[in-house]
Amino acid sequence: MKVDILIIGAGPAGMAAALAAAASGARIAVLDDNPAAGGQIWRGGPQAHLPPLARDYRQRLQAQANIEHLPGSRVVALAGPKALLVEDAERGTVIEYDRLILCTGARELLLPFPGWTLPGVTGAGGLQALIKGGMPVAGERIVIAGSGPLLLASAATAKDNGARVLNILEQAPWSAVAGFAAQLPRWPHKLLQSFGLLHPGYRAGSHVLEALGDGRLEAVRVSIGGTIREIACERLACGFGLIPNLQLGQALGCRIERDAIAVDAWQATTLAGVYAAGESTGFGGSEKALVEGAIAGHAAVGERNAAQRLWSQRQRWHGFAHALNRAFVLGDAVKGLARPDTLICRCEDVPLSAVCDHQGWSQAKMASRCGMGACQGRTCGGAAQTLFGWQPPAPRPPFSPARIETLLQLAPHPD
Ligand SMILES: Cc1cc2nc3c(=O)[nH]c(=O)nc-3n(C[C@H](O)[C@H](O)[C@H](O)COP(=O)(O)OP(=O)(O)OC[C@H]3O[C@@H](n4cnc5c(N)ncnc54)[C@H](O)[C@@H]3O)c2cc1C
């Protein structure tokens, strides 16, 4: 398959990039590992309620004859100077492109604490995704903990589906949360949104200590403003912020700065013909992702005036991103929750004590198998980076489990 523009990720950034580039008539492909376009925030499912804006983007994406959406597809490896090996449920394909736009988004940061592998404990965004995907939670008691606005969004989804959200425990202190809230009138739409998310059980300066239960979660031990309490519940959802999905950018050789893909004013990376937009260039929510995606799309087809007209809008949402990132910095309390026997790598059953004395990620991996399981370090790699400051090296292909027939596409063809 050969396209002018290949976009990785069909979240808000990827959809906006495709639509912005489409008017030029370029042949565009947007691939995403999810079954439907929308990314994390506009994830579909039997219990998902998509806002009109999300439906509008999806419909326009479908209506464009020169945009091909490839759902359920993952990037497996680089397949040449301007080509990627991609796999879906049926086949492996090499896609050649002229320009590439990385809109790979972010994933949740999960930090280990005693009991975090018990059934009933999930990420905060993970709980939201499960509920949208159809998991029933009506009547269940849920505690949500960690950091950032995703806790509130997750609580709202759980409540709308009949769960009782007992507490939302934000690790940042009240002063930081109040400072952030005081700035919200600068973004009136966000202020309005936040009113809808207010919850009587929201507590700042509070965090989880331990998940308790025999074979499944029965209660959580938490610190609420320094007071230790035990709360009986059926579910605990913990998310400590987001980590950008950098693997593909790293593998291609794009410069990474402050844990995000570095881009210039045109959303161009340091690699010629490769652009990046959305959460892979830093967090800031769907509005930042949409405007960055549109700038990248216009720039990739040479429409610099159209891209430049969006710069002031992007600056506005970068202001929001800065306020967000300043307010929800992780404190030391949540970095010291794991005990020596707490698993850090849940795929390979590696406890904290087996890795904490090593000098870096590669050494810890070789000595303990940490990060060598099914998720390939996507979970424990982020935790190790937060707990020990270890930088993960660029990933090696295959970037995700792949079929042998797919990998054979990389073998040289006999002449
Ligand atoms: C679990 C989770 C839940 C969230 N829920 C909310 C919410 O409710 N409200 C809110 O305001 N914000 C939420 N966010 C924040 C949200 O990510 C952003 O606001 C917004 O969706 C960012 O858009 P994006 O296009 O940059 O990335 P995303 O929306 O993350 O889209 C990126 C897409 O790229 C795909 N992808 C990544 N790498 C590859 C690859 N190699 N091959 C194929 N596909 C790939 C991903 O599966 C994803 O579909 C959530 C974040 C996470 C991690």
C-alpha cells in the first residue's frame, strides 16, 4: 500500500490531521489499534455516549473519499526508509508513505502499591474504558485515586452507569488544586465542564496506601489529608497521570525532549517529513490535540497559511496544558508506596526488591526479566521511570506481538 500521508492514531489529533490534509486531495491513511476512531477520550462501546463533536469528526472522516481508515491495526516494525510494517486481524501489510504524522496519544501511568494486582483494581482511565466497553458497575462501590482531571472523568462515567463513587483521592495538595481551579475562567468551556464533574467525595492531599482482599478487592487503606482510613469497596481505580506513547517516534529517531516528541511551530519533528501532534508531544487534553492535529495536517500538505492561522488557538491550549502540568506534579508520597515484595512487573512477577538496586532499565531488565512480558514494559517501564528516573531505550521491533507471516514480509524477496 502506498499513500501520500500516513497518520498513526485516530484520536482527536489524528482525525483533525487527516481532515485538515484531505482538502489538498492527498491520498491519506489513518491507522489505529482500536476498532473505531476516537482515541481515548472518544472511545466507543455499548455504554459510551459520544458528544456531538466526536460524532461530527467521525462522520467527516468516513465521508472523505481520499481518507482510508484502518482500524484494528498496529505498527509492528519499520520496513525501510519511508515504510512501516502494519498488522491487523487478518494480514500484515507494508505501507509506504511520503509524509508521516504521529498522533499516538498517551497511556495511563500506573504506580505499584501493595495489592495493586488484585482483581477489582484497575487504572482510572482503564475503569472508564471497561465501562464504556460494556462492563456493568451498577450498585458497586468505587474508590478512585491518583492524580489529574482523568480521575473526575472516570468518576463521572462510573456514576452515569449506576456506580457509587465513594471518594476521589487526588494526591496533589489543596493549594495546587485551588490554584488550578482559580485559572479555569481563562478557558470558560473547561470551567463549565469542571462544574459537571464536581464530586462531594473529592479530597486533595490524599492517596491510596494499600488494596486489601482475599483473591479480590474488598477494601482500600487510604490516607485522606494524613488520616489513615479503611474503606470497603468493590473497585479501586488508580491513575497517576499520563505518559506519552513515544515508542514509534523513538524508533524512527525523532528527538525526544522532556518525555515528549519534540516539534517546531509546524508540528514537524526533527526528522524530515515526520510530524507529531496531540498527547505524544505533551499533555493538554483534546482541544490541544485537535488544534495541533489540524496544524500538522495543513503543514504536511504545504498549506502553511492555514496552519499559521491556528497558532494563536494552539497557544491558548498550551497555556491550559502548562497550568495542568504545574498543578498535578506527583509528590514523593505516591512514589514510595510499594514494599520490597510488591510486584513492579506484573507480566513477569518481578518484585520491587529485584530491580531497585540496579543502575538502569536495561540492567534491571537483563537481571530480572522486568519489562520482558506481554506488555513489553509499557506499564512497568513508566513506573520505573517515575520511581527511579530510568530512561527507557528506543524499542526494538517487533513493537508488539506479531504473527510470523507478518514478520516474513520483512524478509528480502528472492529475485
Ligand atoms: C485511558 C485514558 C482515558 C482518557 N479519558 C479521557 C477523558 O475521559 N476525558 C478527557 O478529557 N481526556 C481523557 N484522556 C486524555 C486524552 O488522551 C486526550 O484528551 C485526547 O484523547 C488526546 O488525543 P490524542 O489524539 O493526542 O491521543 P489519543 O486519544 O490517545 O489517540 C491516540 C490513538 O493512537 C492509537 N495508537 C497509539 N500508538 C499506536 C500504534 N503504534 N499503532 C496503532 N495505533 C496506535 C491509540 O490506540 C489511540 O487510539 C484519557 C487518556 C487516557 C490514556
